[in-house]
Amino acid sequence: MKKLVVKVDLRDDRDRSKAMRVVSGFEGIGSLSMDGKDNKLTVSGDFDPVKVVNKLRKSWYTDIVSVGPAKEDEGKKDEGKKNEDQVANFVKAYEAYYSTPVTYYCVPPEETPNCVIC
């Protein structure tokens, strides 16, 4: 998870909505927020910050404020661990109940070439 904060020179609400639309089109964007007072755009998720900034710079003057890892709340981390434990328990129970089927492959003798190793 990455967090990118950029200051974009936007003139009005129409520019703000265009900038939000441009950035939201990238793959891997988790959250997107705009501070209207300071014209700061905050983007977080699994994305390439260079591509986002280059796309914004094509239309508006853009300054990079910060780029770095996104900080998560401690409560959210605990919930994530609980969910992972529940999923792991479910997978173990599923594997115990439904065993993996064994697949056999038969090759007819006509199709195998006669090989000689020199």
C-alpha cells in the first residue's frame, strides 16, 4: 500500500472533478480524497505514483508533497489478522472434508516415439 499526496493547481470545481476522474481511472487505487481548501489530492492503494503524477501534470501544474507507505490503524490490523485466521481455519476444514482427487494420465503406446539415448 502506498500513499501519495500531491498539490494540484485547480481553478474550479470542474477541474477538481476532472482530476478526481483522471486519477480514479488507474488500476489499484484504494481511496481517493481531495482537500478543497489546499487543493491537495491524497491517493492510497497499490498503484504506480509516477504514472499518476505524470497524468496529472499533462493538464495541471502539480507538486509532489509526499510519497510513502500508507499507515494503517492498529484496530484494522487486528481485524485483518482475525479474518486471516478465520480463512485459514476454513481452508483447513475444507481440505479435510474434500480431499484432493488423484488424476491419472494414460498415454497410448502408439503415440510414444521410440527414443534412443546416445
